[in-house]
Amino acid sequence: MHWALTPMPGVVESARMAEAESVPRIVRFGVFELDLKTAELRKRGVRVRLQEQPFQVLAMLVQRPGDLITRDELRARLWPDAVFVDFDQGLNRAVTKIRSALGDLAESPRFVETLERRGYRFIAAVEVVDTSHAPTSAHPARPVLVQLSWGDRSIPLPEGTHIIGRDPASTVWVDSGVVSRRHASIVVSFASLTIEDHGSKNGTLVNGAPLSGKAALGDGDQIRVGPAVLVVHAAASDTGTLTARSRH
């Protein structure tokens, strides 16, 4: 199953536009959906943050599942003007970000396989989502259901802003001297889920990485605030009741 890559924004040649007609809008693999027209990655209906360059690499891979996509192909398409060192570092960073977003591991991949010094291959089954009866505008957003698990506790997060901190009035009260009174906040909106650190002295970790500014959250993400380890459980509202899942 092969498709032509969606043209980059601003490319208007008629031949390329005609080619784009055959590109599927949305493809699905595992619990993920990739919207090739809006450049969005979603996990169980919840948007996962992925920067433009990693997204373009992932788009090339999923449109030719099972095929080797060589480093030369990726360079010609996405880094045509880069010197070799810049391209090499840029591609390696892009693949690392893809694996982070998908929860994939280079040593035991479920999605992106490395073929040493040659390129990459997308190894998961890919399904084209039929959008022929859907509106031609943006992919319809679905409300997000969210809860946090902390040990044996479950903390529901309805739509709105939720503070994590040492203040007893916080949605998630962490009674520890290494936690700021208003340490971080999680914002649940109609179809998105984000976290932001509020300049806390000891910082916030998301999946083991220090949080800088605001970041999107997805199902299975792990948040560490001081001694508290919180696991995010998120799903689109039409998937039913949330159940706790272990992070892989």
C-alpha cells in the first residue's frame, strides 16, 4: 500500500496538486491516527504534540509501510539544502521525537525500525480511514475524558484548569517541601490536554524529561512532581469509560 507524500505547504503546481488527490486524509496504526492534511497525530482521539519535521518524516514512513525509506530519500525530500552533518543530526533528532511520541523503542520497535546506515521502515499495520462521508473541513474534535492515577488513587479532571501543588486547595495536593504551592497546572479543554510548569524550583518531569513551558499530554504519559508520580488516562468521550492502563 503506497501513496504519494502530501505536498509541502505553498506548493501549487497543478501536477503536484493532482497527485495530492490520491493521498488518504487519515491513516491509523495501533491506537494512533495520523491526519496527513492537518498534520496532526492523535492517540485514542487525543492530540499528541509532534513538531513539523518529525511529522513529515513519519508521514513519509506511514505512506509506504513495510518499505525501506532511505536516508537519501529523506534528505532529498525534507533536507534538500542541508549540509551532511546538519541533515544527519536533524534526521536523528526527528526519529527520536517520533519514537518518543509513539512510545516506541529503537531496540525493540513496534512502529519505526532502523536499518543501520540505510534508513528506516514502518513495520506496523497501517489502515486508511474512510473520510468520504465526513465534512471536508477540520477533522471533528471529540471531547476528552481525563483522569490521573496516583498509586491507588484516581483523580478525575473535568474540563478546566487543575493545579498540582503544595496548596491544600490544589486539585492534586502534594504535601511535600520540594513541591511549590502552585507547582504546575493541567488544562483540559474540549479536545486537548496540556500541562505547564509555573516556574517551580524543582521542576516537573513528563516521561522522565524536564518540562519547559507548556506541553501536550496523551494517554499513558507520566508526570513527576516531587515524590508524586501521576499517570494520565485520556480518551475521546465516545470510547466509553476510562480504565487504568500501564505505561509501556
